[in-house]
Amino acid sequence: MDLFVAIFTGTVIAATPLIFAALGELVVEKSGVLNLGIEGMMLVGAAFAFWAVVAGLPMPLAILAGALAGAAASLLFGVLALTFLTNQYAAGLALAIFGSGVSAFLGRNFGSEPIDGLKPLAIPLLSDIPVLGPLLFRYDPLVYLAILSFVAIAWFLSRTKGGLILRTIGESPEIAHAIGYPVVKIRYWAVLFGGLMAGLGGAYLSVAYTPLWVENMTAGKGWIALALVVFATWRAYRVLLGAWLFGGMTILQLQGQALGLAVPSELLSALPYLATIVVLVIISQNRQMLAEHFPASLAKPFRPTV
Amino acid sequence: MRDVTRREFLRYSGAGGVALGVGGLPGLAAAEEKLKIGVVYVSPIAEIGWTKQHSLGVEAIKAELGDKVEITVLDNIFMPQDAERVFRELAASGNKLIFGTSFSHGTPMQKVAPRFPETAFEHCSGIVHLANLGTFEAKYYEGTFVAGAAAGHMTKTGKIGFIGGFPIPDIVGPANALLLGAQSVKPEITCNAIFLNSWFDPGKEKEAANTLVSQGCDVICSMTDTPTGVQVAGEKGAWSIGYASDMSKFGSGKHLTAFMLDWSRDYVGAAKAVAAGTWKPEVRWDGLAAGVVKMAPYNEAIPADVREKLKQLETDIGSGKVHPYTGELKDQDGNVKVAAGSVLSDPDIRGMNWFVQGMIGNLG
């Protein structure tokens, strides 16, 4: 049972930075914009949040600083892609490289500082329930925030007028513009929100998940978040499931290795990726499912003509 | 030391990524008699870890030879194709001694070295030697054996955990020695091993440490380039063993010791030899005796008499009285690999691709 608890909680925690970043990107892509720079925004968020903690800011403010730094980084992409209508792939990649460089530069001076990471909440009574307590009620606040933001984003996208407008812009910015919606402005907000969430995911890494700063500490999580959005065929709940599947496979392969399973560790390490590919293949069997929620104008630049 | 500002500027502005090389640098009017030395790091110079220990070697050259040398340092050069360009540029711009600090620098160095026969190349953790390419490497296993003995004294569960980058001999060997050191205290101890199959992934390293703790390991040895393993072990109340640098400040008081690397002897030795014109390509492979491997201060929680024993063990390994791989050694399936009374030969140590009995893990 202890082992099950370890695997379950490990999965939930490992999935948290992916959930933040991928949900943010989902909103961006739903507005018809493709921002490939998640990795860079996460790194900037991670560096700023860590920096804020070292500078003595209280934890909630430090996390906010990380999120805002991610948003600020995304603004760079926004200006390039939305105002100057540069190629979104190129602008996103530039942001990924830029963010990695900027965060490395910022991090030069505080690399050796150990900090006290974000502490788990000990919810009175609930966290003491046998089994269920450690399974559900002993995470740090950001884990719950990730779940809450999933609920909020899923609800926003499918049940609110704002979500409908956002999706319309992602489907056909021309029509949205003709009806009178400020397409570029709304896309800016979506991009900023994506940056905020990526920054939050990065902050989670540097102040909660592994409370330290090392250069390029995201180790590719931004790219996985990007892939998760495709994997989820642009549905919020599938983003959540995908993040858990990926996190779970990572934990399981490590448990398998430590138990001495008669499988080479290289193969076990590839498991999360293999599982992802298998699911993608299954999804691709169903064309309709793939196309249903795909934002038709994704990555196409839009300039209001009138 | 000369700062390569243009390259750094480009890197941090994100325009160029790594390895733009030094070709476009304005030639500095160096005084004729100065010995020009080039050093290529595989990662940025962090405050701890692999590259930090190499930077201490460079510092040692500066301390020893002062303004007789001019050192050019390039960091974060990992990909072999980038490295080849960088090595060629360094050699072409008149550096007489060039250090490569990672296994991945090997192939490019072997390609570049023959074209610059007047230049001395030194490769850390290399295996191939040429007329002007020498290598230096540490006997990590001596350090892990001592650390393992410390773990053997402190473990309550009789299970220790090991986290490594890749299942290669340079990491499998030290993992074995860790367990053998622990078994020298209590023969029934076992060791669970996890390989991240990545040189660098703090998140995965955290999960690996968590996994080992959840499976009952109460000492975690992390042979990776971040303090994550030490940090997680400390949070979970398990003892930890650091690698490359002293990582005690990350260990919440649970850092038993670390097997540290000190390359200053290799760096200063090569620089002096080149300056004196006596440099020859050598195969240097040293451990505790030469001080290339050093143990970090032992945790005060280890009983004083045990700490004395560990220090004695360091001396005995250094003098050759104790050899970590002394028979009888069996592999995981119980086959005798080293007969009682003999020790594993040096080539066999450097090619170790099997786990000793008591290791739990699979090498495929």
C-alpha cells in the first residue's frame, strides 16, 4: 500500500508542471496562435521565482513573480507574432532559445543557494485519514491550484461566452472580426495567459518540485507540454489525463528499475514516450476525433483588413 | 583569464546557441612568452558539480603560474559537432595546451589533434591516446567504496540506493564499489540502482530518489550533476552521498559525505610540462592516493570511532592495502568473476559492465 501511495502521489506531483504549461498552451492554441516557446517561458518563470525566494520574498509572491515573468516573456512572442505577423513557428522557437539564455544569465549568481521549498499543506483532519489522507490531502498548494485551473479552464472554454468567442477566433478570425470582436487584442490576452501558466509551471519546478536552480532545469518539460496539447486533441480533460499518464509512466519505470525488473533500463526509460505514441496512434485512427476540436486557423497570421 | 564576451553575449541574447567558436574574436596581442591554454567545459560553470571541479583545476593553474599563462575558457559545449569546431579554433589560434573535459569531447579531439601535432591535448575521462593526446580520469570507485562503508554503518534497513546517469562502466563500477564498501561492514546489505538515461534531468532524479526511499532505501547515493538526489533524501529523512562537490548544504543535515573530484594536479602538471617543453601524452588514472578523489567532511552524526575507521580506510585504499574489488566477487547470477584473494584487473575495472551480487537492477 505504501508503494501504491508513493506511485500515486509521485504521479500527481510529476504531472503538475505539465498541467500548468499544457493548459496555458491549450488556451493559446484555442485562440488560433501556436506558441512553441513554452520551454523558454517555463525557464524564465523558474529563474524569477527562485530569484524572488533567494531575495527574501514570501513564497506566494515569489510564485506570482515567476508567473508574471513567464507572461512578460510571452509578450515578446506576442509582439512578434501578433503585431508584426512574423512566422509563429520561428517566433516561438526564438522565445524558447531566448528564455533558456536569459534564465541562464539570471541564474548565474544564485546557482548554489539552497532554499526551503514550498511546504505541503497539512489539511487538518482530512490529511490524517488512513490511505486517503496521504493520497489526496498532503500536496503543496500548487498541486491543488493546477487542478482548480483545469476546472476553471475546461469550464471557461466549453461553457462561457468568453470561451465561445475565443474558440471562434481560433476557428475563423475573419468571421470573429466581422462580427466585431477585437481579434488581435483577445489573442494577446490568450498569449499572456499562456505565458502566465508556463511561468507558473516553471516556478513550480524551481521552488516546489526540485527547490534549486540549475541551468535548463526544465529538461524538456516545455516540449512535452506542447506535445500534450496535440495528444489531448485540444480537449482540456485529455490534457489532464495525458499529463497523469506521462507522469505515471515515468514513476512506474523508475519503480520497475529499482525493483530490478529483467528489462533494460533504456527500454524502461522510453516507456512514457512509447505509451504516448501508442495513444496517439489510437487517436489518429479516428479522423473525426482529431479534427473535431482542432482550431482551424492555428498558426495562421491574421491582420484585420478594415 | 580572458572573458569571451562576444560569445557570451550571443549566447545570452539567444541568437546563436552554443559553440559559435572563437574564430571571429579579435586576436589579442599576447606577449610572446605567455603560454596559451584553452579549456572547453561541457556545461556552464555552476557552483557545484562536474564543471565546477574542472574550473577549480583552471584556478589552480592561475594560482601556480599566474601571468605566465593566458587561459581561454569556453563553457556549455556538449555536442561533438560543436566541440570539433571549438577545438580546431582553439588550436588554430595558438593555444599550446587544450583541455577537453567530457567523454563526449573524445571523438572531436581525436579528429583535431593529429592536425596540430605541436599542440598538447588533454582529455578528461578519455580512453583513446594519440601522439599528442593524453588522458586523465579519476578512480571514482575508491571514493564510492569509502562512502559505501559509511553507508553500511548508518543504514538501518540494510538497503541503499544508487542513482546514475547511464549504465556505462564509469558509473556501473562505482555503483558496485558502493555496495562492496557497504558489504564490507554488513555483508547482507543490498543496493537498488536506477539509471536516469539522461545526464541531466533534475525532475527525474527527484522521482528516482523518491522511488528508492519508497522501496525502503535509507541511504541514497546520487552520481549525477545536480544536488537533487541529496536534497530529496534529506527531505525524506534518508542519508545521502554526494558526488563531485561537497553537497552538504543541500542535505538537510543528512549528507553523510561526498566523493569529490580534484583535478588541479592534472591541470597544473600538464601546464607546467608544456611550459617546460617536457609534456608527453600520459594515461593518468588516480584516486585517493593522488588526491584526485577526496572525501568530503564526514557527517558529525557518524560515530567518532566510525569516522576514524573511514579515514583509515581512505589511507589503506590509497596505499593499496585495501582494494575495493578484492575477490571473491560474484555477479548477480552468482558466477564467480574474481577469485578469492585476487583483485579485478585495471582493464576489467574500466570495462565493468556487470553488477556484483546484491545489486538490484538490470543492465540489459
